[in-house]
Amino acid sequence: MKIDPESYREFFAGRTLVLGTKHKKEDVIAPILERELGVRVVVPDNFDTDQFGTFTREIARTGNQLEAARRKAAAAMELLGADLSLASEGSFGPHPDIPFIPSNLELVLLVDRKHGFEIRGHHRSEEANAASASVSSVAEARQFAEKIGFPGQGLVVRRDEHRNQDIFKDISSYEELEEKVSYLLSKFLVHKVYLETDLRAHANPLRMKNIGLAAEDLIKNIKSTCPECATPGFVIVDTVRGLPCQLCGQETDLALAVIRECQKCGSRRRDPHPEAKTSADPVMCGYCNP
Ligand SMILES: [Zn+2]
Ligand SMILES: [Zn+2]
């Protein structure tokens, strides 16, 4: 069967896609989806994403990043009675391959109930504006704020790192920042107050950029269609190791191939690993270099 490379558009063109966000993510996501898929993106009024967890930890996120995105997508869809939804979920933590380097992982998840599939896109970046400081004066607060790029980058002022009261967000100027810091220092007679970069998308320009890149990755995955049934999202589900050693030909632990699979009809295909060379450096061989 010959599949038209533009066939993915037939799945989406003219449909309404619900984007559940209250942090302006539509600014970077909607133009990409509308251009590439021909959908109309709508953002529900008063969609409270805080119920799924906050970065400032008043509400803990339950489950992992993907589960959180699924819940968000489902809630947004139900709110508007739609059958197509997209949710975005970010996380911050150490880079999995480079210890001690902070990183930001952005996930976008498209859920299509009409056709019965979901497709992900993601982007990991070491450019993560996640920083914090305990300060004991207005001058120290100002110093930290300048370092992280406030007010373009948002800042949260709180009494301490763990307590869920006395948290100030959406501070827009240095005057306001100084006022909140002085207030906390004098009201509670504490020696230090806690500042952290605001990780919500609208207050974090680097995150916003990474969300846009995750949306581009989603489009790439959508455009990869099943060679049997043309369903979008024919993506890598597994990696096969065993790239042969250049010297002795034995299998190494390096990636050799990838397996792509269709969620709809289950058709699978093995392709060469996108980054694999034809053979492995003997340094990586258990026989040549034990
Ligand atoms: Zn298929
Ligand atoms: Zn070898």
C-alpha cells in the first residue's frame, strides 16, 4: 500500500483541539498545530491546571509526567466535550546522562479519542532556569534577581522552602520584590527568606522555548505514519543493541536498530538506528577491550 505523505492531515484538518493551560502555552503551541495540522486550537476559560500539581509544591503532582499530562488532556477534553486534546507537562531535575547538570524535560501529549491514539513529543534542554537562594536582606534579593534575569524571568518569594503559606508569585518589579522580602523579614522575624525562579511557563521564557520545541517534535512524530494503515504516530518503541565490533565482529552494547510500531494496527518495522555507525569502536567491545 502506498501512503500519501500528507495523509496525516486528513486525521486532523478542520477539527477543534482543546489545549488545557492557564499559563499562556497557547502562544507557542497553537501556531504550530494550526499551521501543521489544520486544527482550530481552543483554550478553555478558567482551566485550573494547579489541581494537577504546582511547581511551588503547595499541590504535589501525582504520578509521573506522562500520567499528569494524560489527566490534564482528559479534563480539558471533558470540559468542552471535544475528542481531541493536547496537554503539556514540564519537569526539572538532574540530566539523566550528565549528573549534576540541571535540565528541563518538556512533554506534550496529543490525545485523539475519535481515532483512538495518543502521540507524544518531547524536548530536553540543559538550559533550565531553575535556581533558588536564601537571602537575608533586600540587597541580596536584588542580587539574585539580577543574576537570574528578573523580571523577564519570574521570581517567587516565600517564607521558606517547604512551608506552603506566605508564597508570593507574579511579582512584576524590583519595588514589589523588595517590598515582599522586607515584609517577610520583618513580619516573621526570620533571618532569611527563600527565593526561587518561577517555573510556570508564562514566567519562564526558556521553558516556553522548550515547549515550542517539544511541539515541533510532536509534529515530527505525527508525520511519521504507519506504512500499513496510515495512522499518524508510527514511532520508535524499542531499541535493539548489538552493533558489531569493527575488529572482531562480536556484538557490543551499542544501538544497532530501532523498532517502530503502530498503535492502531500493531504493525512493526525495524530500521537502522538513526545515529548508529556501521560498526563499533573496539574500545566498546567486551572481547577486544574487556
Ligand atoms: Zn497501522
Ligand atoms: Zn571486538
